[in-house]
Amino acid sequence: MSPIRWLAAVVALAGLGACGGAEQPAAPAGTVMVNMIDNAFSPRIARIPVGASVVWANFGRSPHNAVASDNAWSTEKAYGSLVMLSGAKVQVLFDRPGVYPYYCSFHGTPDGKGMTGVVVVGDVPYEDTAAAPKTVVREASGRTRHVPGEYPSIQSAVDAAEPGDLVLIDRGVYREAVTVTTPSLVLRGVDRSEVVIDGEFVRGNGVMVLADGVAVENMSARNHLLNGFFWTSVRGFRGSFLTAINNMDYGIYAFDSQDGLLEHSYASGSPDSGFYIGQCQPCRTVLTDLVAENNALGYSGTNSGGELYIVRSIFRNNQAGIAPNTLDSELLAPQRGTTIVANLVADNNNAAAPARMLAAPALGNGIIVLGGSDNVIERNLVVDHDVHGIVVTAMWHQNPWAARNNVVRGNRVFGSGRADLAIGSPGTPDNCFSANVYGSAAPPLVERLLPCGTGFHPRVAFDWGVSAGLVARTLLAFREALPHGDSSTQPVPPPQPQMPGGADAPVAPAVDVFSRASVDLAKVGLPAEARAVEASLATTTGGALDRYGSWIPVLTIVAWIGLRVTRGRDDRRARRSVVLAGLLVWIASLVSAALAAMSLG
């Protein structure tokens, strides 16, 4: 096992052992481990003998739990807390034969939708029927369910609706958590700012969609323990003219889902990301005309890609802007194949925004690719970041993930504290940079060292300080020593644009969404707000030692070769000179790394 993998394993085991909650007894013979991976149980069906246990371990980033469908048992009763945070593990003993279905109350339902599982105890018959087909309709039914005119709550209208119906919600604050399990519904508010689903920081999700073809339009969700609007494990989804404010996980979130569109929407105050597309390949999804601010990350895409487009949107005043990334806590690693074109990414240095541990180290970066591959970053305006404008680097989680075959082309990048363009960590030779307009780069001359359209890229062309800074900040994050704010105290935005047509707009279930929303990249332009930003640009460059420290690996190799060449000679002065040069290079390396870490503080 490599030192990196060994260290990751030690950290992971230490985290599991240090979790709070009730002390767990020793596991009896026949115990089965069920991993909680965002957002699924693995294995979904656990078979154990009578008198054995199931140990649930949360290896995801999101909080989870396991609750019996009949509420007879739960991890809460064994653990002492409803919420199992990342790293927690809980043991439940089963001393009677039978079939015990269960679900995560944050991401599933008691009737078997979403994040669910089954414990089969003893030699009892069980047939898995979870794969029953869903009924999806392509056209609207013509029926409208009015809330609160006909139905007192959004949930009651959703439960009564049939595929193709419109659930039309009048003005008001709705203190509920809505779960949608009927396909092809359209949920629509009559006023985006005045139809509000309020979680009051006691409910999990504003709207959780577990059925195919569901569209949610023209409303707001705020103050939820998890997500504002959330689709999981669906085919066909659309979120239009949505506002997600101060939710404590993600704002607008699609997981393990394909054929989607998020458009004309706003998200702020999330300690993970305002917009998130996770664990899909190919995603076949478009994100356009979005605004993300005051989040840890404006956009996060873990293990997602493949016909995934982020275009003509604004990511500003977050801790970091756009972050495609690879993590082992979700399936389908590595992240690959996201196209990021014609976005305004500005001033993402907001240490007062809420942030979780894995998001906080990205503070001060505009677009940061962490262990992702085959991404295209083109024609974006990226300005005024304390650290980097656009940076491509490896990701270390449970496994190391290199960043490969990323294309950074035709962007305008200015005002970055360390470097406008940067590539960090060794082992990432296949990325390329061309036709960008920028003020500084790390390593210097990055476009000449790693040009697009050539097969040769030197493996030593990377910046030492990028990796050093991220490692330093990750260690600080583990110690909870990084600055961040709180979701409950983020500013409330002004009213956002209404959906054209409002209540009378055409009703369209979210079927064949991607093909209808296909993007002509050649015609996509920057958001209108980019003009004012361009007019006020002030170009700065990073410090010389920080940027030229990227040559330290090259100098180190040269010094090592020189030492080998002179080893057989009887010229002690020459050998001492080479050794001294090598020591000076490594000292300079440490200084550069320290400066990189401090520049992020």
C-alpha cells in the first residue's frame, strides 16, 4: 500500500472511531456491514442469521440514518441521534427471523422510494420487487390541483395527483417537507418570492423528488436541514425559476439522475454548494442562467459528467466558484466530462459564507478541478480571486485521483492573488492551456509548457505551491480552524425574476429534457452582468517566489542528476557544491510551500 493510501486509511479509521453517539457493543458472529454512500445503502439487501447485527457506516458526505418502515427500530434508538454524520457507524441487533425493510428518513420514504434497504434475518423467503416500473407520461393531463384552495398542504395535493397533473401553489409560507413519488408532475408556485417552503431548521428537504419526469417551478425553499430542492435517482428532471436560501446542505441538488435542466434559478447560504450535480455518467444535463452566491461552493459536481453543461451563469462571492471533483464517497469515480462555458466567476473569497470541511480548502479559487478528467473550461470571465483564477490539480481522498485531459482555453482571467492559471501536483501531464488572456501563471509559461493540440507535455510542469496550499488548508479543515459563516445568518437576496406566464404558463412534464434544452456552445455568450465587471477590471499578479517556486521540482531533479554524475569523481569540492545546491533547493521548496499556505489564510 502506498504511503498516501495508508495515511488515508488511518485517517478514515480514526474518524470512524472518534464519532459521537452511544457506545456500540462488540459485533456478534454473522454481522454484516452496510455502507451509506450518498445516497444509497450498499448492499441494499443484507442477509444475516438470527441473533446477528447490521452495522451501518456513513461513508458519504451527507447525513443519513436507517429507520424501520414500521418505525419499530432505527439507528437513532441505537445511536442516540437522528443524524448520522459522515464517518459515524451504528450497530443494530436482530434477534427474530423476518424481513425488515427500512429507509433513510432524509433521502427515502417508508413505502420504498429513494434511499431504502432490507434486512433479511434467518432462513425466510424474500423476493426483491424494488425494480417495479414507473408510469411516466409525456404530456400534461389538463388537471390542476390547487393549494390551499382544494388541498390544505402541498404534500396532500402531491399525494392526490396523477401523472401529468399540475400542482399549483398559491402565495404563502408552507411549513412542511414535500416528497414526490408520482412521476410526471409539475409543481408550480404562482409567485416565486411569495410561495415559500420553510424548513424552520427542523425539516430535512424542501422538495424531495423520487419519481421520473417531475418539474418544480417558480417558488422558494429556505431554512432546511439538508436541501432546498432535491432530485435523486430519477430520469427526467427540471428546476426552473427556483430560489434556495440558507439550506444546510445543498441549495438545488440532483443526484444519480439523468436527462435534466436547471435554469433561471438562484441559490445562496449552503455550506456545501448552491448547485450540485452528483454521481451520474452520462448526466445529459444543462445548467444555465443560474446565480450562486454566499455558498461554500457555487457549483460542485462529484463524480458527474458526460454531456453535462454549465453555461451563461454567475458564480460570485462564494468561498469558491465552480468545483468539479472526484471523491470516493460516491460511485462512478473519477469525475469526467463537464463543459464549463461563458460563465462569470467573480470574487469567490467569501470567508463569511458557510462551509463544511471538504469544501473549505477551496476558498479563494474561481474554477478548481480536483481530480477530474476530460473537462472543457472555455470562454469564461474569471476575476478577483485571492488564490487562483482557474486551477487544475489532483485530489486525494481514500484514493489518489489525478487530473487528466482537461482543456482550459480562451478564458479571460485577471486579478488573482497567486496566479490566474495554475496546475498543481505531479502526475497530471495531459492537461492543456491555450488562447487564454491572463496576467500570471503557475508554473510560468504554462501555455508554452502545456499547449493544446500537442501530444508532449512535460511531467514536471506543475506548481509546487498549489498542492502545498491545499494540503495545508485540508489539515486546518480537519482541525476546524478555517474561517466560515453559518447558514442561518446569511443575507436574504432581493426578489428574483418571475417565470414568464406564471400560473398560466404551459404545463410540461420533465420528459426528454436534455434533447429539448440542447446547447449551441458557439452561440452561448456571457451573462449581461459581465459587461460591468469587464469595465472595472484591475489586473494583478502573484508574488515571484510563489509562482517561480513551481520550478523547484525541476531544479531538484537537476541537482540529483548532478550528484549522481559527480559521485564517481574525486572532486570533493564539486560534490559539496552540488549537495549544497540540492539543500538550498529543498529549503526554497519549504519556503514556497509555507508562503502558499499562508496566502490562503
